[in-house]
Amino acid sequence: MLTSLERLLRASTVLTGVQAAPYLRDASSAEPGMALGVVLAGSAADVATAVAWAHAQRIPVVPRGAGTGLSGGASALPGGLVISTERMDRIIELRPADRLAVVEPGVVVDDLDAAAGQEGLMYAPDPASSATATVGGTIATNAGGLRCLRHGVTADSISALQVVLADGRLLRTGAASRKNVAGYDLTRLFVGSEGTLGVITEATVRLLPIPEGERVTFQVAFPTTAAAGKAVAAVMASPITPDILELIDGTTAGIIESYSPSGLSTAAAATLVGQIVDPHARRLIDRLQRLFTDADGYDFRASSDDALLVGRRNAFPALAARGMGVSWLASDAAVPPSRLPELLDEIKLLEASHKRLISVVAHAGDGNIHAAVSADLQNPADVEVGERVVELIAAQAVRLGGTVTGEHGIGSLKRHLLTWALDDTSRDVHQKIKEALDPLGILNPGRGI
Ligand SMILES: Cc1cc2nc3c(=O)[nH]c(=O)nc-3n(C[C@H](O)[C@H](O)[C@H](O)COP(=O)(O)OP(=O)(O)OC[C@H]3O[C@@H](n4cnc5c(N)ncnc54)[C@H](O)[C@@H]3O)c2cc1C
């Protein structure tokens, strides 16, 4: 069946069987279906051809970047076609005077940032997976990251897109100008759409000057997670926006330190780690220290290198080494920063009432909590309890004015939570947009909305 497609493609390779296997799952626990095949796309024209071919035969299409997603969004569908953009990895144009770059979707985030760095610029979004995640995948999930607190999430860095629509037509959204209000903001519509509205084949991204000044990194311990949450709320209520402000609870600090010692306190209930890059960094850090002390922070340390951030960067590998995906269920709830203490308190209560180990790491300034809930994934009854805890964390986040996913997306794993995040009217509008752009429902069906 795929031979007819292969004949149409000019710059792409079609994989089936064992060759296709590395492209069928993402980094989540979602089980992939038996795909028809995988297109390693080499050009936007070929993506358009493959999507039009799938459209004609009503075959589901799963767009794919690097497969680092944590919500099952890039996991293959039974009888479906995976379209991987990882080979479309050209930085087409760097335009320092416009603070823009035009890139193909398969460019790795760190590679784009490094290329911008040659011009004294940076590409701000920096998910912890930036060494492998692609620009296309991070746009499709609207990824966040450590320095997104100061510089905004992926959506804030996207100026224009080229997208292959469900019927194979090429759509251009946005413009390369800094300002543009012609028509609806279709660029934003595709950001975070998780491959359900189109396949991104080119992006015009905004670059920022690399911040000047002294780089000061800090760490401070707290007697409770809620006290650390209060300190975060106090920082966000002040005029200071750190470049990075992350929270690591004591459970996670213990896991990180036994994975690779980095000097994190394992005795503290929580540690905040962060960074300020500013000509007045030392003065700002002094002000932060006073806010932390007022919130019962202790053992404050500051450094002019990145050493104090190493532990935070090791959090995911340390959890993975402890069986992430085997013995943990992940949550990604987000709340307004002022409500962080309440969510952290609730997580502690759930930990005690459900007899679970819960590891918490948070993009704290953004109010985005990654709570990993322990569960024996071989034991369905135990998984049920763990999933209930993940749901209760999400429900509490919604009650506090937040949402069920801050950056990983709904994918296939969080669809049961969607009704809490979107009311009936909102879901209806979502469905109408989906029907307008993909009436046959071939684009990543069963994911996202
Ligand atoms: C160690 C680790 C750390 C992480 N840290 C963070 C973090 O700090 N912040 C964060 O936000 N996420 C994080 N993630 C999750 C993940 O890296 C992000 O969701 C990332 O944006 C996925 O990019 P990808 O290229 O791997 O996309 P994939 O996983 O391949 O795909 C993700 C989604 O995007 C869609 N998609 C991919 N490419 C396209 C395209 N060209 N057009 C349309 N749709 C497309 C897919 O269908 C899927 O729904 C982390 C993951 C890991 C494993």
C-alpha cells in the first residue's frame, strides 16, 4: 500500500517493520499502535504529498519531532502514518537585524540557540529536553523551560509558520515583521495544537539579545514545601523577575543526590534554585535573599557559575534512573504563582492520605508543577490509586485557577482531564475549529482536544 506513496515522494524515505520501530513511541508510557509506516520527510512538499495521500485514503497521520513528548502525542496510531520531521533540520536563514531565524521543524532547539549565539542572540525557550527536542515539536506543544519565566514560553517566540493542512494545502501564518494584526492570529492557533490541526513545516522564530551583566546563581533551603511556595509568590509579587526560579522538594533532592551528588540539601523539605543575569545582579540577589528569609528560607548560597543549577538539570535523568515510566506517574499541573503554596500543601496531604511517594520539581516562578507519583506499574490496582492521586492534583490546580497541563500537553494520556480545563462552550469552539481544519479527522485523532 505504501508503494504508491513512495512513488510520489521526492526527498523522503519510508520505513516499515523493525526500521520504523524507533519512531513509534514518545517518551511517555503510552503504548503505540501498529503503524502502517513512517515517512522520514525531507521537504515541506513531501509532507504535503504524504498528508494529501493519507487524506485521500482516510489514514490517520501522527506528526513527529524527536519523540521526547511526555503525553503520548507522538505515539503511533494503529494503521496510521507517522510523519517525522527530524531530517528537516536546516536553519534556513538567520536575520540578526530583524532578530529572527527561519528554520525547518526538525532543527534541535539547542542547535538553534547555539547558532543564534554566534550573533550575540539567543532562542529563549529551553525545555530540559532541549538537547534533543525539535523546534516543530516544541511549537506543537508550546513547550516551557527553565528560562521561560523571564523570556516567555515557546508561543512568545514564534512570529510565523508554514503548515501543511489536513488536505495537503500549504498555509502561511503570521509575518516576519515585529508587528502584525492582519487577520486572526493563526500562528497562535497552531502553537500547542499537538499535531491535530496541521504539520508545521517551517517556523520564523524570534531571537533575543543574550542578556548582559553578571550571572549569579542561587540556592536556598526551606523547612516546608509550602514555605518555598510562599517565597516564590513573594518574588513574583516583587518587581524582580529572575531568569530562572525552580523548586525541588526533599524527596527529589534525595533521588538527585544519590544519582549524582551536586550539593543539594537532602534534609530540607524544599530547595529553590535560580539565576539572575543582570548588570545589578548582586543587588537583586540581596533583595531576593531578604524575601526568602522572610519566608523562613535558610542556608542561602550564591555563585557566579552554573554549579548550583546542576542538581535541577539532573532531576529528570535521576528520576528516570529510579524507574520513571516504570514506577512513577507524571503530572504537569499549573497554577497562578500566588496559589503555589496551596497546591504544594495539597500534594503533601495526598502523599500522606494515599501512602504514595511524590517527587515534586517545579518551574516554580511559572507555577508549573511536575509531581511524579510512585506506583507499581505492573499492579493495576496500585496504578489506579496512583492515577487517582495525579487526577486529584490536577483537580486541585483547576480549583486554584490553574490548569491540568502547563507544558507537556494533553496528548493521549490526559484527555480524561480535559473537561476540567475547558468548559462546554470552549470544547464546542475547539471541536468547530478542528472540524473546519480537519473535517475527516485524520490529524492525530484521539490526541489533544
Ligand atoms: C528529559 C525530558 C525533559 C523535558 N523537559 C521539558 C520541559 O522542561 N518543558 C517542556 O515543555 N517539555 C519538556 N519535556 C517534554 C518534551 O520534550 C516537549 O513536549 C517537547 O516539546 C517535545 O518535542 P519533540 O520534538 O520531541 O516532539 P514530539 O515528542 O515528537 O511530539 C510532541 C507533539 O508535537 C506534535 N508534533 C511534533 N512535530 C510536529 C510538527 N512538525 N508539526 C505538528 N505537530 C508536531 C506531535 O504530534 C506530538 O503531539 C521533556 C521531556 C523529556 C524527555
